[in-house]
Amino acid sequence: PPQDVDVLLLEGTTIGRAPAEEPLSEKDLEGAFIASMKAAKGLCLVWASGQNIDRIVTIFRACKRARRQLIIDLYTAEVLRATGNPKIPQGDWEGVRVYLPDAQRRLVKRHALFALLNRYRTHRLFPEHLAEEAARSVLLFRPSMAGDLERADCLKGARLVYSLWKGYLNKERLQPFREWLKRWRIPLTHIHTSGHASVTDLKRLARAVNPKKLVPIHSDEPGRFTGFFERVQRKEDGVWWQV
């Protein structure tokens, strides 16, 4: 690392989170995804971020082993394409289909983004075919798609894998979604690991950089930094300070 570092701004998302043990790896998650995919009699929904490239790779690998195709939306397909990495799953790969939710369909029409769709024309999956493909598919899902799936009549035997921080589920804004799951009798399984560095890795980084000052950022527990790091100085948002 560089020498004579005056200040290290260190995030601490995982500080204070339970359990305290080391987080699972993406490889650890793969088996859990496979089990959930195989347990689904119908469509397996996976609510994960389309920007979490590592997670998309994990889901795709699990799909191949569970003998299911992966259905992604146009936005996710474009995120994957933008990586420029030929080893990352793409919307035109075998075993991958591209679905256009209604909200994205309206966006494409409004802004005449038809060239985006043309890239995936041979891999498009239309709403009227979702029901017949459900039992052999995994759909990258978000709650805004709920109405689309109802209209496609493809939720019989569906299961949901929630692959984000569990705390989001308790937010008031997700109450309608939780009720939607109950109404359709869709069981939920939580399979996730944080993309943020573990406390152990943060300590290794701080020791290696050895800054004159360490300032906590992006944490619900900035007061606990002194228990893990040396030379901690807390700074308040919106207050100027000189290095």
C-alpha cells in the first residue's frame, strides 16, 4: 500500500451486524440456490440486484446445475453486456432468455430504444410464454414485476429466493409485497451474503495502510470503530475539516 497516508476513510457496513463470523462466499451460496431451484414445482423467482454481477454469475451457475434456464430483464442484460467481460453470462447465451417487463416495455417505446431489444431478439421470452416455461425457469425478479406475472398466470407452484440484505424486508414500503406473497402462497427463502468487507478484512486493510487518522464512513455503528481500529477520528456529515 502507499506510504505516509494521512487519512483513511473506512466504511463499516458489517460492523455491528450479527452474526459476527466470516460471511459466506458466492461459492457457498451456489448449493443453496440449487436446492431452492429444485424445490420449486413452478417458477423460481430470485430477487437480486441486476447490478450484483457476482450474484448473477452464482445464479447462472446454479441454473445450469439445476437444469433450469435463467430469465433476465432487459436492464440486467444491458448491465451484463456493459461489463465487456466475455466470461460473464450474457443475454444471448444458451440457457439465458430475456424478458421485457411492462415498465421497461413502456420505457423502450417512449424513448425508441428498439435497438436494445434487437440484440436479444432470438432469446426473447414473451409474457404469453411464461406459464409454459415456468417449471424449467428461474426469473430474476423485483416487486415491480408482480402485476406482470399475475397477468401471465405463471405463479402456480412458484417460490421466491430473496437475495438481498434481510433488513429491507422489514421496511414499511414492502408491506404490500409481503401481502402479495401471502396472497399467492409463495414461500420465501433467504439466500444472501454481503458484498461489503468483513470486519477481519477491514482490520487487515487498516493495518496495511497504517494511516495517521482513520475516519469512519457508511456505517450504523461508527462509535464501535475504536474497538477494532487505531487512531480513529469521527467526523460529522456537512462539517469541513482540514487534513
